Amino acid sequence: MEFKSLVDTSLDLNFRPLRVPDEVPKQEVESNFIGLGRDLMPIKDEAGDLLEELNRVSAENKKLTEMLTVMCQNYNTLRNQLTEYMSKQNSSGGEDHSTGSKKRKVESNNNNEIVKSVQGLHSESSSSDEDTSPKKPREEHIKTKTSRVYMRTEASDTSLIVKDGYQWRKYGQKVTRDNPSPRAYFKCSFAPTCPVKKKVQRSVEDQSILVATYEGEHNHSKTDATGPVTTSPSSRLNAKSSHGVTHSIVPCSTTLINSTGPTLTLQTDQKKVNSNTSTSTPSGHKRKSPGSDHQQNRPEFQQFLIEQMASSLTKDPSFQAALAAAISGKFLQNNHTDK
DNA sequence: CGGTTTTGACCCGCGC
DNA sequence: GCGCGGGTCAAAACCG
């Protein structure tokens, strides 16, 4: 995929003095300056020191959350681009015929990407459309084209939501025999005008992978789908840069937040940040936060960094969990020190 | 209040 | 013909 080559992702979070902690976020910091103050300074100095440190940590915390927001935006932008790219490919190449392989089972997929078009694997379209379907009633199945999209999420995330820029209405859920995970059935919200349906189910082999099977083609654009309805978070995100805060979950946070324990802190703060950033330049140009005069203030570096991180997000779920844990850890730390 | 989600019931095709 | 299983319906619950 081209998008992958666009942003190479060797993630380097060490651009700032305080690293994003993988394991010992809070206690290490605490003990560091507690010990420092106890040995060398009187109590007042220690308190001042703590305050200073607290301010620093708060500023970093704020910046981290801003970065996270920007990251989410970039992530979703990339994903939307990818989705559009895939749908273009499907409509151009996947319609006529593809390979003639056929099987219904979910193919094994050891994908590292977050979304994977399975143009080559797909096969489902051919099974129902062309090869072997004298048995199937032909009314719809001959016309409809099917395609599959694989999306990596956290295994703990049970939402079965595949954000593809369209609005979907869930009309059923079923536990199928060959897969313990429930399969969700969605219709396009524009139905009956738009006949598209999709099925979403976790992969049997890798619970962190959602398999979305699309049937039919949208007769409207994604942008048509932007609206007050709730099932299309990614489109909402795109609109968000101009609208400001939405009261639902930030799109990529469905993965991020659901995947980690301390969800509330992160989520509410994202809302805060969003409301802040709504006044600034949208889509990846975040404003400077006060007191940060490191190299990351250079826009090109920021851009590069953001792209790196966004791409990293798309590839490494554990990174998402680690980042969310780090940020929420900071929040907890702040709360703890405030009291 | 309107739209969405949930979920049990129902329908229907397929294999035996 | 019967049972199974996937897909859909529809009423109730939920939500903003």
C-alpha cells in the first residue's frame, strides 16, 4: 500500500525530557523528586520544586493529549484515504471479476496494517456472484458485489464497529457456528435508497481483527453521510475540525480508549483538547503550547512526528494501549498530587 | 420525539 | 420431511 510508504514509522518518543512511560510512569517520577528534595532541600524548596515539577508535568500532559488528538485526526484521515482508495479499487477492478478462488471461511491474515483490502484474497464475491451459485436465488446476489475489509482493533473492544466513513444502522446480530464471536449486520442508513449491507465479525484466528464484508455499492458519497447520526465516527472526525466538539467518542479513541483501563480520563480530556483545537488550524497544525521550545515546535518536525505516530498507531495496538496508559497515568498522578 | 441498538422470533435455503 | 444455521424482522429499550 502506498500509504504505508508515505509515513515510515520508527516511533521515537524520546524527543522530550520525560519519556512516555511504558511501565513505571508515576512512581518513578514521584520518588525521583521526593528523594531529591528530602536529601538536599528544606521543605519549602521541596514544595516549590514539586510545584514546578507539577507544572512541567501538567504542561507535558497537555501537550501529550494535544498530540494524541492530532494523531487521532491524522490516523483517521489516513484511514479514510485508505478506505476511499480501496473502494475505488473495488469499483474499478473488483467488480468484473477477480480471482476465481472461492471459500467462505475467513482467510488467515497476519496483517500488520490496520486496514487491509483483500482484493486478492477476497473471493467471497466470486463465490456468490459467479462461480458456484446456481443454488442461490439470483435476485440480488448476481448484482451485488461484495468485498472484504480487515481492520485491526483491540481484542477487548467488543464494539464491532468498522469506521469507514459511511453511516450504518445495525439490524441484527447473530452468533454463527464457525465463529464464537457474534456477527453484526448493518444496513446503510440511507436504505432503502442505498442498498448496501455489511457484516462485521471478528476473525476466528485473530480476535483483534474485524472482518467487514460489504455487499453492494453505495449510491451516494461519504460526504453525504456526514450528519448528526451516530454510526459514522470517522466522518464526524473530518467534520470536527471545523465544527469543534462532538459529544460522542473521538473516533480513533474507540480503539484507544476501549483498549485500556482508565478510559474516562483520556476521553474527557480529549474533548477538552478538541474544543481548544477547534479554534486553531485544523488537521494537524496544532498550535504551540506555552513553554515548549524544543525542536518539535518546528512545523515540519511536528508534521513528521505526527505522521510517524499516526502511522505507528495504525500498526501497533500495544502502542495505543501504552500511550493511553501513559496519559491517563499522568492524569492520575496530577490528581494525586493535587490532593 | 425520532433515530438507533438490542435481541428474540421468524423465515428460508440447504444438507441429510 | 426435518433439522440446522444464516439472515432478517420487529418490538422494546435506549439515547441524544
